[in-house]
Amino acid sequence: MKLKKLWSKILIFSFTMALIMGFSPMAGAAMVKVGALNDVTGATSDVGKDYALGISDAIHYVNDTGGINGKKIKLYQFDYGYRIPEALTKYKLYKRLKCVAVLGWGTGDTEALSPTVTKDKMPYVSASYSAHLTNPAKTPYNLFAAVDYSTNARAAITAWFDKKWPKHPDYGKRKPRFVSSYHFAHPYCSAPIKAIKDQAKLLGFEVGPDQSVTLFAIDTKSQVLAMKDFKPDLVWHGNTTMSVAATVRDAYALGLGADHIVNNWGFDENLPRLAGKAAEGVMGAAVSAFFGNDVPMMDKVKEYAKKYNPGVPLEKRLIRTVQAWANVLALAEAMKRADKAGDLSGESILKNGFETMENFDVGLGVPPLNYTGTDHRISGKVPIYEVKDGKFQVVEVVDLKGRWPDKWAKEWLGW
Amino acid sequence: MSTTWLPCSVYHQNYAQDHGWWQTRFIKGKMIALFIILFFVIPHFADEYWLSVFNQVGYTVLGALGVQLLIGYCGQITLGHAAFIAVGAYTSTLLILEFPWPKFMMDWGLAYPSSIIIAAIVAGIWSVLFGLPSARVKGFYLILTTMAAQFITVDFLITGYVSQIGGRGQAFSLPPGTIRVGPWVIDDDRKVYFMMIILVIICITCLVNLLRSRVGRAWVAIRDNDISAEVMGINIVKYKLFAFFVAGFIGGIAGSFWISNLAAISPEHFPWFWSLWLVGVILIGGVGSIHGTIFGSIFMVVVMEVLQLIVMQFVDTSWGERLFMDFLFLKEAAFGLAICVFMIFEPNGLAYRWWQTKNYFNLWPFSY
């Protein structure tokens, strides 16, 4: 009985303390607070886990190399399980903790929070590379150190059209046929669909009906059979790796006979592992180098992965880690520039930080970063890779900006 | 736990007193204090974060009220309530964005309030459609038919067709200033909070009154034994369907309310897990109790947030950093564990504890 009472008292004390502490915003000296929203348990956790590890590794690296002009970054990293209500509350918590920027995650929550971050002038560096977020006239505080989904999609279909279609026996006899396979309900998956269909029309494709494949799919035979009726030459996969691998495998097993192009979150080191032989020849957009590739800064990525997350072997780490590093390094650079300008507010991080970057190189195989007050697309050149013998090889660097300068400048921004 | 004992020396002398909402001065005082806390203390002292937490509580209460009505009062188990919330949210959004409202409705900020009512009716009717099988099936079979509501409504209709309206793709954007109630633009957490409190109070008041009426008694009779209820002359199909309508109606209000807290809406806001979560809320709070719905919602949202704040104190330690990151994972586990613990040790939920506490003080010092 006494023990029960003691436990009750301890519980009540902890609860009260938490409430008191919870109501009083924390303060810290010479410290820059940054929030991070990650998904390690939700719908996109197959790629989210590695990204979350990458964020924490990269922040350690920034702190170990002098922080933000001497100020250490204090990272508040939360897993929100890809639930939007959860993300909204966590964002408010970051605001309350006086975070100067947030490293966000999915398209759904990033787009849902977009007007709020604009109102709050909070730089929101997301892992959602939706093109909707690249127009500063609408979403000035949404940023990322990667090529956006729509640009990736346009580049991927263009690369296939340039390199693969001319080798097809029906080349010159008919239009190439194209279908999209993605989870209709997810904003990440559906974000570039309008753009890729536009590009397909521009290149002269015949576009077939879309197939809805969930992010959790492990069996996609019915969708593949539905695709088969249309006899596509090319399939766009807009999901994350797990379900893309399932679709590619089923397409191989059922003899679909089409080539595959994949958005960046479905194209990583796990794809050949999961899909095996079926992954051979699959093409996709990668927004940075793959984990372990021989590019500048990769030695640091590997060193910190080993040091801070030794439980995950290096051979299991993915390109997601590298993408996370790119976002953190870009944000750190923007904060350093803002701090040098004497103002580490959100507005200054945007204006004196990001929007002063011109061909800023973070290494890691990421195209040089360019952000202006009118355009937050970092680059018009997109490397498209292909799986060959289980490895990723560059097929073509598609220069969308160079090939369609007018459309790039006037038409394609922001969708 | 149906009887709450009156304090010593308080006696009712007529039916009006017996059915009074606030039967003693103490209760009146308590309710006034609650009113002051809800309308003045919380909005004044709570910051944006806590207001957003309270808004989540309110959304959960509104969502769970319908589930409580169906499961707790009418005995119709549902696992598809998120679909009716989604119908409410999408109807309201479409009405605001697409419907050609007369100019005076827009000018006077009546479009959104009107859309709430229409959305609630549409969600109610939609709920009745999925309640139709309840005329023939019950138990596990009914659970399956209600689950179908989720897959047909959200995964098929909303995702495949409704979301495409206006060529928007999947997410309906709600730019700041879209949601207006009269002259007030609902654009911050405080305003959302006030709207939430008003909606929660209206819904609870109406539902409690309905439960005290002939309809409510019929629902309870059906829950306790549908055959006996039918023998007594209750048209069980009519009352079951009416329960589905009211549950869907409140779900529609929940959905319409939730859009005021968002800048964009997509089908992934209404996953099937949310229906399960709402059932968990009433199990923990107490099945067959409106108090239980509120307690369950507070438990599931506020307690978890407080646990998170405790974890946050240890973020600078090496193990704390990991724990902080994994909090949601622990939260999922805590959700399952809490249901198991409540099922075993407190099957009547938190409402039962509240009832015991009230009776203890009402009868004090002669509580034996």
C-alpha cells in the first residue's frame, strides 16, 4: 500500500514538473535551436529512417566543425509517423521552443504547414521536393537542397525518350505508350503527375490510365494486369522504394514488357536488393550521390554514420542519409550567412542566407545550389541513373533549362 | 455507474429538479468555474503549442462522440468513422472553394458556418447508407460493413474522384482567410480554439439531451437487448439508422471543424487507423459515457504530450536523444498497452473513476 502511494506521488510529481516545464519555454545560451520532423514509424518509414539518421549525423558534423559561427545547433528531432495532425502540433512545439528553422519531411505536412511557415517566417527545409514549394511568390519559406519532383519526372521521361525509345523496334512506327503507378491518396506520389503527363504530351507519348498502388503494397498484380491491357512502353513509379520494388517485381513476373522510371524516393540502394533481377534497367532520378559514392564530403558522411549510429552497418545506409546531409549543410550555410549579417531570424536566414546562394556547392553529388527571390528551384540539370548489375550508373544529365528555356522560366515554375 | 448520489440534505421535489442539468449549487459553481477556465483562463495563458494540443483534444472529442453514440449507447460497433469525418471535411471544403455562394453570404462570413451544417447533413446521410446493413447484421459482421465505409469513401471515392475536382491534384489548398465565421477570419490557434469549444459544447449538449429523450432510451434498450427492445415496440431499424445519422452528423461537424486548423486537406488526413484510435478513446474514457469521451480524448492527446515533455528533459543525454526520436513509436505502444491495461483493470474506463470520485465527495463524510 505504501509502495502504491509512493508511486502515485512520484507519478504526480513528474506529471506536475512536466507541465510546469512544458508551459515555460526553454532558453539556452549560445545555441541555435532547430526542429526536425521525421517519419520512422509511418507510411514513409522505409525511406524515413535512414533520412532521420542522416539528419542527426549531419547536425553532429556541423557542431563538431564550429557550429553556426561558434554557436552549437540544438536539434529537437521528432518522429511524427506521417500523421499530419501530429506534425501540426510538433511544429507549434518547435515554435514555442524558439527554433529558428525546421527540417521537415513529407509533402502532405509540408504543404499543410506551408501558409503557417510563411506567416511565421520560419524556414522549412523539407524532404518533400514538391515543385509546388519552389515558387517563392507562394511559398517563400519552403526550401530544399534538391531538384524538385516535377523536374525529376520531366527529366526521367525525357532521358528514356532520348536513350531508350530510339532502340525500340516500334520506334518511328507509333507513339510510345506511358502509364503512371502511384498511391493516389498521397500528395508526395501525386505531386509530379501533372508535370510528367505534360512532359509526356510534349514528347509525343500516348498516356494511359493511372494505376493506384499503395505505399504499403506487397502485391500489385491486379494493377500490373490492368496496365498490361494498355501495353505501355514506359511506367512511371511515384511511390517509395518498398512498393516500387513490389510493382517492378510483379511487372517482371507477369511479363509487362515495359521499362520503368522512378521518382527519387523510390530509387535507392534497396531497390536492387528487393527487386533483384527485375530492377535491372530501371531508371530513376537521384537528387544526390548514392551512399558511399566517390564524391566530395562522402568521407565525412561515412565517418559520422559510423561514429554516431554504429548500430546500422555502413552497407545498410542509403542515399537518404546523403539527402539529409545536403539539406542540413544548406541550412547550416544559410544560418552562417544570416548570422554574419547580424540577424539569425527566419527572415534573415531566407534573405541573407538561402537567397544569397549562387552555385553554392555542398558536395555529395548535389547540383550547385541556386536560390533567388523569384525561383527556389536549385538547378535545371538532372542526372538520371540506371540500375546495371545492381549498381547505379548515370544514363544522361538532362538539361531541362537548356532545352526548354522559355518553358523553364515562364511555365514550369511551381507545379 | 448510472447513479450519481446527491450530497446530503439535497432532495428533489419535482421532475424538473430531477432532470435538471445542474442539480446543486456546487455543480452550478463547478460549471461556472469550468466555463471561466475554458473561455478565459486557457485562451489567456496557453501558448500556441498548448492551444494546438487542446484543438486536437476537441477534434478527438467531436470525432469520438459519434463513435460513443454508436458503440456506447446503441451497441452498434463501428470501425469506419474516419470516413464520415472525411465526408464532412471534404463537403465543407468543396462548398467553400467551389460553391457559388450569394455575395451577401460571403460578405457576412456565412459560407463556412452554412457549410458546416450542410456537411454534417451529408455525412449523416452517408453514415446511414453504411448503417443499413445493421438492420440485418451485428457484431463482427457489422464491424466489417463499417470498415467498408473507410475503403469505399476515402480510398476509392475521395481519393479517386472527389480529390480531382477542379483539377487540384490530391490536396485541396485552403489559403489563409478562406475560413470565416461572421466577421472573424479563423486564422490562428486561438480562434480555432474558440470555435472548437463552442462546437464541442453544442454537440455535447444536443447529444446529452437526445440521450435523455425517448430516442436515447430506445438506443439504450437496443444496446442492452435488441430483441427485448423490439418486443417492447421499438422500431429497431429506424432507431439504429437514426443513431448512424446522428453519429455521422457529428462526425461531419468534426471534419468541417478540422479544416479550419489546416491549410490543405488530402485523403491521408483520414486514415483507417483514425477510426481505430477513436474506438480506443472511448474504451479508455469509458463506453456509454459522454464524460468518458472527453476523458478518453484528454488522455490520448494531453497525457501523451506531457509524457513527451518529460522525455524532452533528457534530450541531452545519449539515451534521451534516442528516446526523444522514438517517442511516437513508444506512443503507439503506449496506446495498445493503455487499452490492455484499461480492459483488465478499469473496464469501465476513466469515467468510472470520475463517477467514484464524485460520489465519494457527494457522500462525504458518510461514504460507506
